[in-house]
Amino acid sequence: AQKVTQAQTEISVVEKEDVTLDCVYETRDTTYYLFWYKQPPSGELVFLIRRNSFDEQNEISGRYSWNFQKSTSSFNFTITASQVVDSAVYFCALSEAVGSGNTGKLIFGQGTTLQVKP
Amino acid sequence: EAQVTQNPRYLITVTGKKLTVTCSQNMNHEYMSWYRQDPGLGLRQIYYSMNVEVTDKGDVPEGYKVSRKEKRNFPLILESPSPNQTSLYFCASWKGEGSTEAFFGQGTRLTVV
């Protein structure tokens, strides 16, 4: 069965600190996708990144970076020089590839609440 | 603009009073789904649809109904809401084969008293 675990329920940091949000996943599929979403206090889900299982290159987008390691089934998210506006709930998610009876259903982790204090 | 639209955004209702949360997408996506979000549990799939007139249960379907009579619309129906259905609900759509990028609605915060 597919599963996503975000062991960190809440993290609190002071502005300008770096912070890493952990994500560990389980799947038997060889083709799958990993996602990170941000949920600010306003409640909507904001797509941050999608990574397919064949692409283990790390990605950097501004202050955000993602580390995908198939060997440890992890897809961690690092925010460098955090800002108050980064305060949100962050979700890691996994989906199977659509086709052959698979629906592309997203499996979400429990979420990590990040609080960045000024 | 590509979007998924849910209505209403906020709803307070009483136990047992039937309600419908609407969801509409303008991207001609085949797949649509409803999720509920609860603290500590993340988002869990309630129902999904792979195309018009094709729906199936997700992980937590009890107490909910859906229909897919048109490709763009996927309403969520609570025939007899109960307090344990108080939650934040999201509708999502995605293209289908070859794509798993899901687009989410703004969310509907439902309170059942």
C-alpha cells in the first residue's frame, strides 16, 4: 500500500533560519510522482513541486530546495533563510502513474505546520 | 484562466439537513475527486470520478454521495450531515493518462452542529 509520512507535526524557527521538512514515502510502483503543497492560513492548497520517480536530481527554486533520494524513499524540502510569509502547513504527497487501472490518486502525508517567528 | 471552483467557501449547517457542495472545472479534465482535510490526518480521498457517469469510492466514502453527469461538474452531496463531517473539503481535477498534476479548488469549510 502507498503511504506518506511526515513525522514532524510542528516546527518553529526564527526568521532567517534554514529549515528542512521531512517526507518519507512507501510504494510498490516503479513509476510514481511526489509533490509538495503549501497551505497558507487562508486555506487554499498551493502547488510547489512535482517530481517523477525517474528523476532524482535535486531542484532549487529561489529559497526552496528539494532532495529526492530513492534509496531512502525520502523527498525532503528545505527552506533557506526562512521568512514569516513561509508560515503555513506543508503537505508531501505521492501519486501513482495514471493508466493500467491506476487513477493518479494523491496520497497525502499528515502535514507539517511551520511557524516562522520574526 | 484554468481553475477549479468550489461553492460555497464556508457553510454552517445543522445535523440531518441535506446539503450539496458544488465543484466545477474548466480544463476538460477527465478525473475529479473530493478530499477532506482533518488535523493530523492530512487529506483523504472521499470519492473520485474517471469520467462522466463513472464514479468510485475513495478511502472515506461513508456519509457522502457524488455524481458526474457532466464532465465539468462533480458535486458532493451529504444526505444527512453529522458533526463528524465537520471538515475542510477540497475538490481536485486532473487530466488523466500521462498527467498527474492535480488542480485544487479553494476549499469549503463545513461545520455541522
